[in-house]
Amino acid sequence: MDNTDDILVEFIIEAREILDQLDLDFVLLEKTPDDKKLVGNIFRAIHTLKGSSGFFAFKRLEKVTHAGETLLGKIRDGSLALDKQKTSLLLVTLDAVREIVAAIEATHAEPEGDNAQLIEDLLNLANGVTLADKKLNEAVQAIPLPKDLLNLANGVALADKKLNEAEQAIPLPIEPAKEAIAQILEAAIPTPPPDEPATVATNSATSAPPAAAQELSVETLQEIAQPVKVNLDLLDKLMNLVSEMVLARNRLLPFAADFGDHHFSGAVRTIDLLTQELQERMMMTRMQPISQIWSKFPRLIRDVSNECGKQVNLVQDGEDTELDRTLLDAIRDPLVHIIRNCIDHGIETPEQRAHLGKPATGQVLLKASHENGMVVIQIADDGGGIDFDLVCQKAIEKKLLTAEHALTLTDIQLLEYIFLPGFSTKSVVTNLSGRGVGMDVVKTNIAKIGGSIEIDSPRGLGTNICLKIPLTLAVMPALFVRCENERYAIPQNSIVEMVRLDLANDSSGLEDFYGLPVFRLRNKLAPLLLLNHQLNLSQKFPGKDAVINIALLQSGGIQFGLLVDEVLNMQEVVVKPLGPLFSGSTDFAGATILGNGSVALILDVAGMANNSGLVAKIQARPLNPVQIAAEVTVEQIPMLLFELPGLEFTAIPLECVDRLESFTVEKIQKNGKREVVQYGSGLMHLLRLNEYIDGASPTPVKSQEPLSVIAHYVNGLPMGLVVGKVHDIIQVPQIMQETNSQQRGLKGCVILNGRVINVIDVQEILRMRRIQDNEIMVYPDNEQSEVAVIDWKMVQ
Amino acid sequence: MNNAGDYLTFSLGKFSFGIIATEVLELNKNLSVTHVPKSPETVRGIANLRGQLVPAIDMYKRLGLDNTTGQQETIAIILKSKGMVVALLVDSVGEIISLEDATFEPPPPNFPAMSRELVFGVHKLTSRLLLMLDHTKIIQGINGSKK
């Protein structure tokens, strides 16, 4: 047994589960054929099955499911109606799949022989079935026929009837179908000849496996030690019990310390240790490294990239990151989808890549890490990124938006369309993608487990998809806050920080920004939501001199403050769903039971941000969020504060300061009119700032003090700015006070602690210097021409 | 629906009600209910029943009655309604009685519409009228998205 066997066993178990569920779903679907959601579910299940078989290279299975999926796809988008015949056909397809799965399980234990048969079938299929979807549909209809004579008879009637119905969507030639039936009739029990594609499909689907598998499966089932499947409910209950036990132990511990009875203490210590171990082991049953699912990806990538004719290299990082088993299961399919997308849509063909100057082999990065109590999984590729123009075009085609509206949308807003069910930019349905199942499934699956998905796709530079998954579903740390006598829990992973604001002492207090209350946090503006308003508890608004508690929260890239009455404690909570009666509530993510038996509600930060209109307000501005953030917040920049003769407080942006130097007067030498000092292996020109700035006094004559010099590199050459005395680095707002009339050499000034600080304009000073030099020197040397280039850009 | 059987009686203000006893799981006197903001009006909140979260239904509101007693309900009937466990907040609980078809009458036509949805009939007993509640309808019509 090699290690792929484990995965295979898992695959078989999964396939069985899917098939069982599909049986039920189909029967249900027959009763309610209009249930779009159910059709979607079935479609996805088949899709999953196909995907899994794809990466095991079970071509036969893949093809059968692909055909089934095609028919279902037609039903899903309404071009075909589901009737009894179609349902039974699909059910028979399921039977065929089931038999293939059984055969796989059997051959898995079988020696070489049967594999050869399988490969032959596969090759025949690969050669024969280069059919379009329509013909595959035909193949689906051919599958049920060989079951037995009764079925066969039905099949003929069925096929004929179907044809008579003249379904224009699928012009189904009668003759091939009849031929296929006739051939199967002839070949009733022996294996049909493998030269006719339809029969190959039916052969592989039905007649071969049962004979081989039925005897074998009995033995093999007993041989393979199936992993024990424990009901998750049971596991959860055990988990809860263990947590309760930990609490009970905690109550016991102080008693032991107080009593001082040796025997009692000994017994308590034993319980303590046992409980601890129990808890650890319990956690271990749930936590598993992500490599469990990742180990399948190299193969997947190999196969998919071969199929697309692309070269892809997979880089994995952080494969020992652990997360809850249930979550692991839940993210596997989304990850497979995303990776396939990366290769199929993202990475270009080697020729295209060479043309773009990228290495022929594309890179896919898979990275997992723990961050703020979440597992962050990053899937990045260096392909072409999302084709936003195509997304836009498809959205217009599908009448999801109007052409005029489309023009106003940013790339980020267009991203939303990718997540809509049935949306695909691929015009041709291929085995890999184009059916429009995919990103919507990814999003629903991730959202279902409380995770989020972020896509960053700069045009032409690749796609970076970030999944944030909670570590575990069962327990999460939360902060308790009070609002109007009720306790609420805020999930810790959305809390950035806690702020206590004394409005009486804070000069700014709460302000109004586009109708939204905002507060200042370290001179940045942050929007504020009032919990009591959000929950319709009261209309109270904090007074002018109140001391308020704010939890700074983060959701979907938006930071906002949540005003609460009181901040209580931090505690691990067990999340329980609120149940269907509260399904309309988007403010709560669930509830938890506190130590005293009462119930506390857990706030849904993202839902609340949405409800409040905060998200809409920010998204409504057709700018990218970075610019919005820049608008809301006043950026601070560091500056170096120094003195000039006559100007006590002068500052230069720190980014213009490369080094601080000090030179004695003796070191200054002359190069023509200019002062220079030896600096490193070359020369540094000195520039006396006070000569270029309005309001500064001339340099004191014959001062013997060492010169303080700010070295500023212009195109790799040092320029020494001579200043009086260097003080400190200060933080000043980026937006400066406009000086009434522009002062020479000054960009403007800022007010800090009541002092006016002049900020020098380095570019202008350099420009003045150049003009001066040019007046003198007819033939500019290298350095000056380089400076000239910079200045020219500046002027632009 | 068969109108005979064992019924649990309870009262809300001056009204007496009956509800099928076989679906009643337990009676609970000290159920502490946590209010869920923005939930439907008929749902008082959510309560912890030994680790299980159950919605607590305000039966006055559910039946469209005014609580004129000026007091909080004292007892909760824990009941299974359509596979879901709910707590019905009522003033007091009486006894379990066996009822015969003979005393049953369909609801009078002048019955308020809100109650008519839930009350499938009346049992005329010697001392009082017993309004019969259909337990399956209790959570029906509570719209989760209603503010």
C-alpha cells in the first residue's frame, strides 16, 4: 500500500455518501421538479464527484459524471424540464457510477490484471468519446439499456418517445440510439465489442464492474480497515462535556488548596491531570494539519496543467498549520476549485508567458498560517489575473447589469459578479470549467463555516485569493460587552483594539462625516456605530462630556468603532446557532451559554456593518477603498526638525534625509564657486539651506562651529544640505497649512504644539540651485544634467 | 384532526386553552429568557434548556391578546412543534384532561383572525370554554425576517 491508498479509500467513502444523498435528492426532485435549489445541489454533488474522480484520473468515472452533469446543467438553466424518464435515467447513471466505484474499490485490492482492462476501457473512451456534450447526453441515455430486457424495452420506447417529443435543444438522431440498443441486445451478456463508443460507455458503466466487483467487494470491505466515522454531534457533545469538566475542575482546585488535606489534594491533582489530558486529546481528535488535504494537490495540479497544456509549479508553505477536521473537509472542495481556476483561467500558456516576459512555468503558491485566531490560506498565482473586461461583458450578456452602469464599476465591484451562481467567463464548457459552478460554491462553502474570501487581482499580474477560516467551529474566543443591561459577545477575531474615549477632554469628540458619526483615533478618523441604535434598544446618544467605550472592529476591509456601554471580560465561547425563528437576524452570528446558565448573543460583525449601511456607504463611492481610507484618515508623515539661522523650527520630510553628517569647517573645500567636502570616496556638494529660504538669515561670518549636514541623494549622488542644528524627528499631518503667498524654498507649514514649523521644499531648492549653476556654468557636467532630469519630471 | 384526546390546559389572562399533551415535553418555571433584538415580536427571546437553545414564544402576542394581568408569565410549556422545541410562555398551567368529541365545536365565525389561525376549535366544558390550539401552527407564521 502506498499513501495514495488512504486517499483512495477516502474517495470511495465520499463517493458512496454523495451517491446515497443523490438517490434521495433525485427522488425528492421528481416530486418537486421546480426546486431550483435542489437541482443546484445535485449538480454540485455530481460536479464534486467529477472533480474528485478527475484528480484520481478515473477518466471513465469522470466522463460518466460529466455527461450526467451536462444533462443536469440543461435542467438547471431551464432549457430542459425534468420528467420521470430523465430522473430514472439520471438514477441509472448513478447506478453506473456506483458500480464503477465498487469496481475501483475491488481493483484496488486486485492484482495488475483488472487494471489493464480498466486502462483499455479508458483508452477506448478517450479515443471514442471525443464527443460534444450533446453526444455525451446520448451516451447517458444509452447507459440504462443493458440492465435487462425489461429495461431495454423501456429504453427503446423511452428513446423513441423522447425523439418524438422533438426536443430542439438536443437533436437526437434516432438511428445511432437504435443501433446502440441493437448492439447491446446482441451482446446481452458477453462483453460488447469495444469499437463503438456508446457501447464502451455502457460497458464500462455497467456490465464489466458488477461481475468483478460483487464477489470481491465482500472480501475487500472486510480487509480494508475503514476509518471509524464518529457522528460529529457526538464529538461535539463530548467536547462540551470536556469543557464543562474543565470548569468543574477549576472550581475544585481552590478547595484543595484551602483544605490542605493530603489525600484530598492528591485526588484533586489526579483529576486535574486527567482532565487536562482529556481536553488535549479531545482537541486532537478535531485538529489536523492542513497537509492532509494539500498532499493531493500536486497531483491535481499536474493533471490539470497537462490538460490545459500549461506548465505550473506548486509552492507550498505552512503545511503543518492545524485546523478543525470539519473545517478541513469544508475547505477541500473550495480549494480544489480555486486551484483549478488558477491554472485554467489564471496561468497563461507557455507561449503567452514567454511573450509577456514571464518565465514559461507559472507559479501557484499555497500558503497557510495562523493569524488572529484564524487560519489564513492564501492561493496566489502569477498568471494573467482576472479578466475584468470579460467579466463585465459577461455580466452585461447575462443582463446582470446595464452597459451604462458597467462603465461606472470598478474592478473591485466587478469581482462581486464572479461569485454569482452560474457565472462563468469561459464561453466553452470544458471538463475543467465554464459551467459557472465554482466561485459561488466556494463562497457559500466558506461562508457556511464562518470564513471569508478576499480576492486581489491586479490586471495582468496574477490573482491572490485569501481565505480566512476560523480555527475551529466549536470554540472561539470572544469579548463580552454590555449594552442596555444585556451582555453581548464580539468574536475576538474581528476586534482590532479597545478604546476608551473621554469626550470632555478630547477636543474633537464625536464628529459627523457624511451623516455618519466618526471619532478620532490617533488622528485618524474611524466611523462609529452605536450598538444600542443598531439593535434598536434605545436612541441614546453619548453626551458631550461622556466617557465612552469603543471596540474597534474590522470586517471585510472596513474598520469601524462600536460604541458599547461597558467592556466586560474575554472568554472562550461555544457557538450555538440561534435556530430558524431567528434566521432573519443578520446582526447575530449565534448565541452562547454562559457559566451561570444564561444565554448571551454573539454579534455578527460583518452583518452589522452591512445592516448599518456602513459598507454600502463606503462601497457607494466609486473609488478604490485605499483612496477612501486616505480620505477618511489624515496620514501622518515623519519629518526631521532642525534649526536654520533666523528660522528656529524648520523641518524636512524624513524620506529626503539619507544621512546626518557633521563636518568641521576645515574640511570644506571649494570647487569653483561651490563648497564641497570629501565624502566617502567621492565629493559631496554643500548647499547652505539658509541661502535658499525666505526668512532665514545669512550664514554668520567665520563661524568655527562644525557644520550639521543632511545628506540627500539625488540620482545616487550626495547633496549636503547645511543646517544650523538638528533637533528631532516629529510626526506631522501630511496636509499642510497653505501659506498665504508662497515663500521661497518652503512647501508650507504645519502647526505642532502651538509652534509653526516650516517645511522646506527640497525639490524647489534643488531647482533654484540648478538655475544658479546653469547661469554660471555653460557646460553642465553629468551631475547637473541628472538633476535636470528630475526637475523636468517635477515640472510635469 | 381528531378532536378527542389528552390535552394540557393552560391560561392566559381570563382565557383557557388546551394543547395536545403528547407533544409537551416538560413544564419549566424558571426559564430565563434572553431578549434577541430585532427578532419577531411574537418571539420573546431565547432560553437555555440544559444546553439547548430554545426560542421562547410570547403567547399573548402570538394569539393577539393583550396582557391585562400586569404580570409576567410564570411558566413555560416546553413543546415540540414541527420537530422544533419551543417554549410557550403562559400565565399558569392547569391539568391534563381527556376530552371527548362530543363537546367539540369549530371556532365561531366572529373569532379574531389572528387566533383563528391557531385555534382549531372549542371544547365546551361545564365550567368554562377551552380554546384548542393547534401545536403545529405555533411556529408557522412567525416570520424570521420580521422586524
